[in-house]
Amino acid sequence: MAGEDRKPARLVPWALLSPGGLWLALFFLVPVLALVKIALSTPVRFQDPEFSWDFGNFGTALSDYGAQFGRSFLYAGLATVLAFAIGYPLAYCVAAYGGRWKDLLIGLVVIPFFTSFLIRTMAWTSILGERSFVTKIARGVLGDGFTFTGRSWGVVGGLTYNFLPFMILPIYVALEKIDFRLTEAAGDLYATPVAGFWRVIFPLSLPGVFAGSLLVFIPAAGDFINARFLGSPDTTMIGSVVQDQFLVQLDYPSAAALSLILMGIITVAVLVYSKLFGTEGLAA
């Protein structure tokens, strides 16, 4: 009887996982398999691509658009570093000194999400445009030829702004759980405030840093909106190429191959990042 009672209990975890598993199968696995099929197809004029196990689409994608891949990961990496440099101090100040204003301050961080991503990016084209007061001030310091838009730093700045909340929120959640009196205990052991932060507070907040870095880097690497409105043909990212191949050139096999390569590189990068900088060893 005891064995029979255990059987239903063993099925409980599978029953709990089945809704999420079904969702992933329908809306992730099936689309990815369809994408693989398209990537291995041959374009046919005015018809759907013909499945032919054509692996040449992947080689062509890498050889023709290697620069766009490199540029995408470079911009995403810079945006992640800038988001960390800006977001960590802000999250720390809110968590450590926010007091009763914490909810309001975090609400101000989230408020931009109430506006469309596209509208926020287009707004920056006005703020950093040729005739904006920001550009005029910058030209007074850096010279008449200076401009924000159409340059790589404009794209990186747009990526940093749009994805900054994804860095702030996980770090804030991690910091809020920390008892900041630990720095006082570190002081009793003759640690300076700076040493106490780096040896106690920062290591305990690494789960938030880890999550925030992934949440910024992954969508930034595939973004095409910022490159479209804040960049130029010289700052094109791989997301722009995929969009063009899908919606303008109608070259679905090449677009699917580019998408799969991007997914594969990001997956490998995340696994390596998790292995090198993951937080499994913190508990030990």
C-alpha cells in the first residue's frame, strides 16, 4: 500500500511542470524547429523556400555578416558595462539609504516601461539630434563637427538607457536582502569601509549582478531599434540584418540562419559566463 501511495506523489512534480513544459514546447521548441527547417531550405522565387538540407546558408551568413555580429556583441557588452557602472551605485543608494522613499525611487526606475520601447528610442533622436541643446552644448566643448546620432556611441547610449532598468532591479533586489550592519562587523575586524564593501556587500550582491548582466546583454545583442534610429549604415547590428532579410529582402533561409547563429552564440556565451562568473560557489 505504501508503494501505491508513493506513485501519485511522484507524478505531482510532473503535473506541476506540464503547463510550463507545454507552453515552452508550443511557443519555443516548435518555432525553433520551424526556423531550423527554413534555415536548411533553398529560396525559390515567388514561392515558399524548398527544404533541401542546405547548410550553405550558415556559411554565407557568417562570411557576409561577420562584422555585424561582432558589432552587435561589442555594443551589447559596452552597454552592459555602462548599465552596471550606472545601475549598481543607484541600486545601492536606494537599498542602503532610500528609507521610506524606496518604493517611490524604484517606481521612478520602472516608469519608462509605461512608454513604448520604440517611442523612448525615437525621443532620444530629438534629445540628441543635430539641433538639440545637448548637441549644441557638446559642440561648444568638442567642436562643431561633433554629433551624437549616427555614431557608435549614440547606439551604445541608447542601448544603455533602454535596458538600464533590467540591471537596476535585480541588483536592488539582491542588495535589499543584505543586512548592511555586516559592514560594521567588518569594521570591528579592522576592515575599512571600502574593504568591507568589496569583501562583504559586493560578493553577496553578485546574484543580482549576474542576473542583471544577462537581462541587459541578451536583448541588447539582438536589438535593431537603437541602431536604426540612433545609428547609421556603419553601425548596423545583426538584428537590423535579420529584420531586413525577413521583411524587405524576403530571404527567409538566410534570415533564419542568421537568427539561429545569433541564438547559438548567445547561448554559448551565457553558458561560459555562468561557468566563469556564476554564483554557485557563493554559498560555500
